[in-house]
Amino acid sequence: EAGGDVVLLANCPKRVPAGRVLPLADFTDVYPTICELADVPLSPKHKPDGQSFAKYLLGETQTPHRDWILNEYHETRVVRDTQFKLYNDDRLFDANADPEEQHDLAQSTASDHLAAKEKLQRVLNSLPPDVEPPFHLRSQSGFKLRTEAKAKAAAGK
């Protein structure tokens, strides 16, 4: 799962109990987590998008801090929980049973599929609209996609 299932290791034997596995974390969670672990207070003027998972790492809670994460690439948004992935084009996959995404469950009437789709769709609906980034794209693939989209828009397609 490129970009969405990336390993993050925390190694601090005197503070972090061995064997902790966090089911979901977002890249935006790293900054507030490191700040909390280092006892560096965040300015009240600065509210990062992420959520600290320091208490989970330290074994102070058994409850994971997230119900979902977002992956976004160009115009594709994917919201995922610990089992299901919902794309903004309505595709739904069981990420555990079907990691290669061969079986779209979007039309399934199974109660767990319907519940997952409804939950994840609420998340997608709550997100702000996608906008052009405020910086020059450095990724070659991202730059190519944006350039092609602008050319299509200019051609009226």
C-alpha cells in the first residue's frame, strides 16, 4: 500500500515498552508525538493537524488515538480504518483480506461493508475541498499530473 502503509519504529527502551503496535497513524501525528515525548509544549497559536500518540507508545493507554487516516495523491483521496479503505470515487476494499484490491465491495450489501462505507464516507464528506498547493511541486509525477490537468482545463475538456 504505497504511501499509506509505512513502518514507523520508536526505539526508546527506557520509556517505550517493547512490542507496542499502533494500528493507525498519520504522518501529521509524528510532530505532536515527538513534541510530547520531549516535553516541548506546542504554542497555543500553532495547532498541528496531527494527534500525538505518545500516551499509546508509553503504555499509558491501550486505546489507539485514531479511527481513520487519509491518504491523498493528486485528485485521489482514500480514507482508511484498520480494515477498510474507501476511495473518493466510491471504491471500497477490505485492506486486510484483499491487500491487492482485487474485489471492490462498493456494491456489497453485507452489513459490515455498509457500515464501513457509511463511516468512511462521513469522513470524506467532512474534509475541506482539494486546492492547488501553495508551493511549486517537486515530485515529477505530481508536477506531470498538475500540468496535464491544467492543459485539459485550458482545452475545455
